[in-house]
Amino acid sequence: VIKTVQNLHGGNNIISDFLFFVDDGIVSTQVLSGATTTLPTGAYNVSETGVSGYVGTYGGDCDAIGNVTVAANQHKVCTINNVDLVANITLIAVATGTPPLVNPTVFQMFVDGTPVPNSTSIGVTSNSAHVITQTPRAGYIFQSLTGSPQCPAVLGGTATLSEGQAITCTITNSKN
């Protein structure tokens, strides 16, 4: 079993963060990436455990779900390539107070200066702080920023997400 890890979206995990197994349906044997493991002839499934926020694909002599058959005196090499998933921040604007109220879509919200339309998600780099802001709107004042635990409590605060993590932050503005 040969393992590769690609951190394309800010991930910071390495091969040793994952565990690899070869299972014959009866016994599951832990193996090391790149090490030769001698097994009797038969059908096997190669699998892994470890870090969430990554998607793995099988290759080499394994099929798409990690199955491989080993005949006598055969040398098979299965590969598992993991790529970190994009983290996502969804922003929702809410207007409160005495009607009539503006449509929440008029509030201009941003992640790291990039506009994020109301109720829309934006992909961000994991393991990095991302600033959430909003342009003030005449007649309204910022009331709160709530949602997932990673959401900052105030505008201009930051949110840091793990690989593949998705959060939703709600920015509430009250009519003054």
C-alpha cells in the first residue's frame, strides 16, 4: 500500500495521520505505507482510517473501492491518494425591527473581502483565519453574528475551519 496526501486547500495532515489495513474478510491487518506485506493468496480489501476532511481514491492494482486479488508469487501495489476538501462558510443576513424591513439580500457581506451573497457559501482555505465583514446599511445597525461555534461574535472577527468543514454564520441587523 502506497499512500499520498495532497493538501491543496490548506490541509496540514501527513501520511502518518492515516492508518492502513488489508482485510481478507476474516482478519484485518494493519500495514505501513510503502512497506512490503506478505499475505497468502486470496481476495483482499485495502482500507484506511484517520483524518476527516479528506477524500481518498484508490489506484494501482486495487479497484475503485480498494479490492485486490493476490495469486501465488504475485506482487501487487495498491495506492491511496487523499486530497483535502475545501472548507466552506455560508453567510445569512437577517433584518429585524418594525416593518417595513429591507430584503436581507441588500446587505453586502464579505469573507476576506470577497462578496458573499445572502444564503450563499464560499470556499475557503482550511487552517487559516478568515475575516467576516459587512458593509453598513443606512437605517440599520449590526446586532449580532451567530451560528456555528467557529463564527466570530463580531464583524471583523475571524473564523478558522478544518479540512472540509462547513459553517453557517448569521448576521442580524436591526432597524433603528
